[in-house]
Amino acid sequence: MPSNQNAQKHILFVINPISGDIDKQDLDAKIEAFAAKHQLQVAFFNTTGENDDEHLKAFIAEKKPDIVGAVGGDGTVNLVAKQLVHTKTPLAIIPMGSGNGLSKDLQIPQNDIAAALEVLLQYDMVNLDTLEVDGQFFMHLADIGFNARIVKLFNNSNKRGLLSYLRFTIREFFKYKTTRYVIKTDNGNFSGSAFMITIANSNQFGSNLTINPDGKYDDGLFEVIVIKRFPRKKALGLFFRMLFKRINFSPYCKIIQCRQAEIFSMRRQTLQFDGEIAGTVKSFKIIINPGSLKVLAPLDSQAG
């Protein structure tokens, strides 16, 4: 439903100062200038990596904002969304991370803070589905296997940005060994070796590769995407299929659309969701919470 600048007045901006290797100098000043121009009240919360969940929860309770803006990448968006799920307070996304996958699916302007801030004035309110992995919240993408390993290496590195992510990807590809999995869902099963398994509530990775071409973030369903074991010579073909949103036509891809799923691995594997490492697991369950998070999307987008 379209809304305008008169509907909300008090905005809390949650800023990750190190996300995406992007210069955030004078960011507060730019936001304050925007707020003054449009008669908005603003407050700021800077993440530190130390008990951010607990501190942010208390800060939101104190400030009682009308909107909370996540300024950073997918991890920052997840941090903020966890505090807003099942509430009436909407999430706004100001993409400034390495990936920004969900904001791209929502068609929020990228690498342009002024344009992203404009969404706060004229927007559509999207009721986004969210998911849980063994009770832990996520909202965009989770995976186990190759990509989760790359995310772990990237997060443990002191380098940020897409080029750093791609370096890890190329380095690890030729030595990565596939694992055997069993997947049980309410709409089909899978058993076999896989390169990676992605649980998707939307379409694409932050790298602009589309892992789930037909996924929708507000249909009450999620997809389990299995990239099966494949010959190395087929890797470039799989890359281009994801680049051109056609991975679903690959014989090495299986997509199961469902409402709940359980995944078993033959060995402990790294699990990540929304760009953050959840630990190593041998099995986990996923459920969906339909329409449980309000998010601002550009008024002229196809979101919602």
C-alpha cells in the first residue's frame, strides 16, 4: 500500500560502520540534512559487533521510532529485522554492504544514499515473509555447502567488497569436496551429493547471481535449491545460468517449493544465513512465517 512522508516522522538509523568497504564519512551529516529538509526526526545507532542484538533492542524500546533504517549489508538488515518481525514498525534499507541481496530484490537504489533515502518519503509497504532455521531468524537467503564456506572465509577476513568475495570463490572452488545430503519437505524430497544447498525467500545473491528465479518474498512459500555435484568443466555454464536467471533449467539444479523442510548432511557443515555464520551443523529445520515483517519498497517498483 502506498504511503507518504506525512505517515511517519521519527526514524532510527542503524549503521554498520565497516560494511562493504564503503566510505561512510559524513554519513550522519547527510542523513541529518535530509531529515531537516523533510522535517523528520532522526536518531542513530552504530553497531560494534559486541551484543548488538541486546543493545539495539533496548535502544528501539527507548526511542520508539516509526521506522528503523538498516544502513549496511545483508547482515545489518538481518540484525534490524530481527527486532521488527511480528511488529507494526517497518524496516527501511539503505544498501551500503558488499552484497545487498534483499535490497536488490526490492529494487531499492544501490550505491546512491540520496536515492535510497527518498524511499522514506514515498513507498509501498511490503509484508515480507520471514523464516527460521532451528528457531533462528532469517529473511533472505541461507545456505550450507560451498557458498557458506566462502561467506565464512570472507567474514573472517579483514578485507571487504565484492572483489574479495570473488577471490575466495575462485581459490576454494578447485579444492572443495561435495557432501551427501538428505532433504525432506512437505512438497518433495532429495537424496544425493550436492555442491551447495540454498534456502531462499527471494531471488538473488548480493553478487547479482540469481539462485531462485521464480521465488517471491511474500507468497507464504520458500524454495530449497540444490546445486548437485557437477563436472568442473560445467562450472562456467552454471555461472552464466545464474547470471541470466536461468539456473532452474540446469540439469544440475533441483528446486523444491515448500512451507517447511529438514536438511541432513553426512558431515558437519558451515551454515550461514543473511551473510552471517550460524555455526556448523549436521541437520536443521526451516519454517516460514508468512507476512511477518513490514518493509519499505520504492513506490514505482514491482515489489509486493
